[in-house]
Amino acid sequence: MGYVSMASKQDQPEHRQLPQRRPLLSERASTPGRDTAVPTRPADLDPIMAAIIDALARTMVSNDSGKQRRLVEFKDGCRYGKFGKTKAYELIAQQRIRAYKMGGKTMIDLDSVDEFHASLPRVESRAS
């Protein structure tokens, strides 16, 4: 039996490179008239974490006033609003809360859920 040497790391093929990341909102050219500062991420951040942060940054949609919308997936919006999916669909149809389609997912605007909760009538006590 002959001795077979193991290949060193130098002999092994290079690992596949991650796709080129898209620049964050904070790294893009600033829009005139907007003074909102978006924090930048550290340069030594893990590439996988950077991809996750980029994906989360893309889910944030700016509205007319320049304020970031808080969009979450449908089930998380229901959990936040303390109502079920049937009630959520009713509120969306009545335009009491706002929802958006992103790909195949329905995203609920948490600010609209807060507005809905604020519009609910207050319970008056019957204590005399």
C-alpha cells in the first residue's frame, strides 16, 4: 500500500464568492431636502449579517413625510394588534388599517394599527 498525501488548503479550489451587495440607503446619494440620518453598519460585519440587514432595510418603505413605515408580515401584525386574521382582513377591507403587498406577502403597517387602537371608544365604568 502506498502513502497518499492529503491536499493542502492551497491546493483546494476557492470557495464561492458571495454576490455583490447593494449599497444601503445611508450609502446611496442623499436626496435633497431630506435630513434623516440612517445609521451605517460597521465595516467588519459578517457578510451574512450584512445581507440580512440589507434585506430588512429594503422592507422599510418611506412615506410622504419622510418617516419610515413600520411594516411587518401579516401574522406578526395580527399578533401586534391583538386580533385574528379574519378581523385583520375586515379592518383592511374597511380601510381602518393599511396593508401592502410585497411579493406574495401581505405586510401590515404598525402605525395604522396604533391609529386604529387610538380610535377605539373608551369604556366607561358603571360604578356609582
